[in-house]
Amino acid sequence: MYVANSFVDGTVFVIDTNTNTVTGVPIPVGDFPVGIAYDSANERMYVANRGDGTVSVIDTNTNTVIDTIPVGSVPQFLAYDPINKESMLLIL
């Protein structure tokens, strides 16, 4: 499970759901991460960074950021449509 750490330092924690413990080190993403969506087809986690208007792309095999996409001001919510294999982003 991936959890955004918005208020402390702009990271994402990875939690082992079998042991309910944080694994590894927090993954640094953009400023004020708030929304997360998983692309199962490509094994990518997308993180909406509200504070800097970007979306961070995390490779879930390595738990590293592989891309940062500028999307405009205040991105907040992400969703992934597995049928159409499309990510959706809500910008307020």
C-alpha cells in the first residue's frame, strides 16, 4: 500500500499490508502529495502533488520516481480505469 505524507515532507510511504509496517525509506515526490492511483497494467503509481502542480510517477518494482509531469495548479485526485487503461486527474 502507498500512502502520501502531505503534511510532513512530501514523501510517499510503502506499507507491507501483511505486517502493517512501513518498508524501506520514504519515496520523495513533489510538494504536498495528496492523491494516489495505481496503474496495474504498467505497475506504476501516480501521485498528485498539490503544492507544485505536478504528478510523480513511481515504478513500483523499484519504488523510485521515474518521471514528474507538470499538470497545472492544484492537482488533487487521481483514478485509474483498468478497462480502458487510462489515468484520470482532477485539477481544482
